[in-house]
Amino acid sequence: MPRPAKRGRADADKEFRVDPTEEDEEDDEEEPVADDDDDEEALREKQREVDAKNGLDLWGDVQRDKTKSPKGPLAFLQGNNTLGDWTPESRSLPKEIVNAYHEIGHPIKRCTTSRGYVRALMKICVECNVPFPKPGKGYTTRTWIAMLLIWCAPMRKGGRRRLQLERAAFFSYQLLKVSEKAALALAPPKPGACELCSTTAIKQLFKHFPGADEIIWGDYFKVTRVGDTFHITVLKKKTLHRDHLELSLLFRGWLCVHCNRYTLHKLDSLSSDDYKVFGRRVYVNCTTFI
């Protein structure tokens, strides 16, 4: 729990300063200050670097699981199609797949377009004869794509299996780009502060400091209680990026670099029950992340 620090004023017991880094010290990277034009291409380049590293880590986990007896849960990622009798001509999707996506908050049961993106990925896996990357298993689709490229790297150029893996990686990546563009187009106007940070601050105000009229969130912004509502005053602008859920039209919010790269990455990749609970609430409102 963050430690409130009284400020030098007459009604000091009505205002508190909160240092959000006390709750999360895993990343000491300084947040970039916002420019008029956010460089989203720089973020994508950074994301590609992270994906490559995570793909290599996933490949190592797959190899370790293949040597275990019995084999570990990730061993199936190096093999052939895992969708059984399902074909691109099948009218419905397997219940196992639908439920797995629903558990991580994917709007697969209520959004036809988002469901279509999942179907398209399944079609790619069948036609390229590669395992389907199930969600909520400790990796993202982007990480799986990077792993495919690592898998095929030592194979003979032009060989049949290498071409299959390269095609699966290429078309899956293009599918992610299409779904990302569609989801980000639904973004509302950019707010002054990260929606996840501001939601956290308001909940701190409610839960930990019920008698406070204001909370200073680090050096980022100030939350002021105004009757039954709250007002956010930005003290230091930070770059905000649009966040969405893979293979869906779900826009999740305008987030700072830390929340986008770390907090939400955990939501997307970890398979713990806690994050599945968070995931099931994602499509209601971005304020349900916390």
C-alpha cells in the first residue's frame, strides 16, 4: 500500500501524495515526455525487439517441454496442425477455442468481426500445417510468430517445411496488423493522462484515503474530488499509446508506456487465474483492468 505524505498546508490532512513506483518497482525506465506528435512507429520498433526476445524465450521453453516425460504443455507448439477435424469450411469454431478466447476477455462471443479474425488465424494454421497458438497459455500471438521464424531459421531455404512456417508467420503478422488498424480506428479522443494510471489513482483515493480531497500521483497528475466525481489535473505530460487486444476490435484505452508495455503485457500473456479474471472484464471498460 502506498504511503501517504502530508503536505505543508493548513488542511494537510485533506491532501495526500502517492508515489506509484512504491507498488511497482520492476521497471526503472523513465517515461518519455509527450510530444505533439506521438512516435508510434518507434513504439512498434521497440515492440518488434521485445517480440523477438520473447520468441526466443518461448522457443527455449518449447524445447525444454519436449524433453520432459511426460512432455510439458508447450511441447505441442513444435509440430503439425492441432485443430483436428476442423477445416476453414466448418460453420462453427471449436468450443474449446471459443472458451479460451472468452476467458482472456476477447469479444469472440459477441463481435462477428473479432470472431472472424480468430477464424482467419485458424485457417492459416490448417493450411500451413502448424500448431494453433491457444490464448492464455503464457505467450501472445506476436511471440508465437517470432518463435515460428526461429523454428524455421536453420531449415533449408526453399524447403517445403520452411516455406510453410514462413507463410504462417507472414500471414499471421499481416492479420494482426489488420485487426490492430481496425481496433485503433475506434479510439476515442486522447485524454490528458493514462486511463489505467488515473483509474488506479481514483481507486486509491476511495480505498486508502477516504478522507482526502486530493491525491498527487507521483509527479504525473493530481486527482481532485469534486462532489461525486473527480477531476484530473496533469502535472507532467507523458506519451500515451492506443492499446487493443490482439485479433479483436477491442480498444482498451490510452495508456502510458509502462502500462502498455508491462501491465497489459502480463494480461495478454500470463496464464494465471488472476489475469484471466481481469481479461474477462476487459471488454466492459478499460477501468476494470485494476
